[in-house]
Amino acid sequence: MKRKPAGERTGHVRWTVCGLLFAATTINYIDRQVLGILAPHLQKVLGWSEVEYGGIVTAFQAAYAVGLALFGRLIDRYGTRIGYAAAIVLWSVAAMAHAAARGVVGFGLARFSLGLGESGNFPSAIKAVAEWFPRRERALATGIFNAGSNIGAVIAAAVVPWITIRFGWPAAFLLTGALGFIWVIFWLASYHTPEDKKNLTPAELAHIHSDPPEPAPDKIPWIRLLGHRQTWAIVIGKFLTDPIWWFYLYWLPKFLNAKFGLSLTGLGLPLIVVYLITDVGSVGGGWLSSALIRRGWTVNRSRKIVMLACALSVLPILTASRASHLWGAVLLIGLATAAHQAWSANIFTFASDMFPKQAVGSVTGLGGTAGAAGGMLFSASAGFILERTGSYWPLFAIAATAYLVALGIIQILAPRLKPVAWR
């Protein structure tokens, strides 16, 4: 195990990289969230049914599912620097293309293209964390960059209604979609692997590589990854819990509109409060498991104790659809979304906890594909459930129980979170 030279400070370049990942994830979720915020408005203007809206959301998730597996593999093959830049250019163009859509088919095509591009974000970011951080810091780094998803949602909730009222809904897609091109300039100018980074101190490089060596073949085919129970722990865990986050993103504005009559201008503050609470979970969940590891807990115990606490914290969401006051519902939803992001900060690290760096992008992509596939099923079902019953209670009931079920299956498939033995 490499140690930093005596008397030399570790340095902070790796946290600058984390800042770039945070910014990209923020932009990712600004672009993703615009449709959800505008959904009640667009439904009235363009006349969508619940089922048609569910179909538009499903188009995004179908592309996201395919793209995650493909991008994960491409990033492992061609590198994080080029792969990430290509992904954000693609999704920025797609985000702006929404402005030209007028019907269900047009929005479906735009969402499909957006999903394909946005699928590159998390495999790229997780791989960058694996390249730049030792194992004991990865959950914290993941929690920090993943907090960008909540900041992106907050920014979207704050600016999208204002842009729409002042300039019209097409402008909301155009202005937010353009942000990604600015990020690409900074990314290509500054991102390199630690070995190629000129201003990295020897002490920080030693710190980054302080974990034991990871013996593994240069190329790890998917079929080998699918032969490991640890891969399936990630795949099934994501399949069961990622759809809940999709539900909050795309149906929360509609729920608040239907339950409490909030208009486009009234949605901003409740959504901002929900996602600010969520940020506490995103950073706190990653910080807590990393802190427990530093105190001598095993990776397995620290990750799973935090995830159990998250699963239990989600249970009160079951009563959200029956809440009589707006802010009571907002606090219940905020607790659930914070717990989800704390859960995500830990399950995201499973790939780098158990697999070598050569396979992190691929494993993350497979897990994300499963999560998006689950999201497709959930979104399509949500549209039919709401069309037929008008009730959100069945959807909140699924959200309340999914995490405990997922954690039980993870424990069966991966009772010890330790590096996979490669033969």
C-alpha cells in the first residue's frame, strides 16, 4: 500500500474533480426536471392524458436503460474524459430540441434522445470517482456529486416557472439546455487521469492509490460480470429503488397540483424545500458511511447500516397522499427523497467496493439499465393507475416498501461487500 511522503500535505485536486462532477450532475438534473415542472402546464396547453404523459416519461427511461449499458462499456473502453464530454453534448442538444416539439410523438422523441445522452452521466462520474479517490472516500465523493441532482432540481424549480411566464415554455428548454456546452469547455480543458495530471502532488497521487492492488484482467466481458452474485445485487437493488426516484421527479409536481391545487407559480417553493432536504440526505448518507469506515467499521457494515436507516426512513411516505396540509406532505416527501439519495450514495459505491476500476463503468451501467427498466414499468403503471383510480396512494405504498425488499435481496446476494475474486 502506497503512503504519502513524510511531512507532505495530501492536496485537494481530487476535490476539484469532484466539483466538476457535481456541476455536470446539476446540469443533468436541470435538463431532466424541466418537463416534470412544466407537466401540469403542458398537459393543459397540449391536452395530454395521464397515459400519454406516462408514455413520454417511459420514452426517456427506455433510452436511458439502453444508453446506460452502452455508455458504461464505452467509458471503460475510451476513457472518462472523452465519454463524459460526448454524453453531455448529446443530452444538451436533445434538451434544446424539446422547444421544437408540439405533440406527444415530438416530446417522446426529444425525451428518448435526452435519455440516451443523460445515461452517460453516472457511469462517467462513478468511474471518475474510482480513478480519483481511495475506497474510504468514495461514498463521500459520490454523495457530494450526487447532491447535484437535488441542486439541479432546486434551480429548475426556481427558474423554469419564471422563464416560462416571461418568455414561454420553449425558452425554458432552450436556455437550460445550453448550460451543458459551457461545462464541456471546462471539462476538456482540465480533466485527466491522476497519472497524467501535471499539478498533482506525489503525496496526493499516493493517497489516491493507497488501496491494495486490484488484480484483474485487462478486459472483463459482460458475461463474466453477470456470472457474479455481486453484480446481481447491484442490478436488482437498482431495479427496485431507482423507479421511486423517477416517480418523485416526474409526478411530484403533478401530485402537488392535483392534491393542493398548486399552479405553475405556486410549485416553486414546495419543490425547492423538498430538494433542499434531499441534499442533506445525499451528502449525509455518503459522509456517514465514510465516517464509519474511518472509525474502523467494515465497508460492508457501514454501507448496510446506513442503507437500513434509509429504508426505514422512507416508510412514512405511505401517508403522504392522505396528508391534509401542504407542508405536512412536503416534509414527508422530503424525508423520503433524502433517504433515497442517502441510499443511492451508498449503492453507487458498490461497483467500486467490489469490482476493479476496469469494470466500474460497466457494472454501474448495468445497474443503471436495470433501474431505468424498472422506471419504465413504474411510469407506465403510474399512468394507468392514476387514469383509472385518480389516487396516488398505491404509488406511495410501493415507494414505502421497495427499499426494505431491495436491502433483503442485496444481503442474500452480497452478504459481504468485498472485492470480487477474479480467476
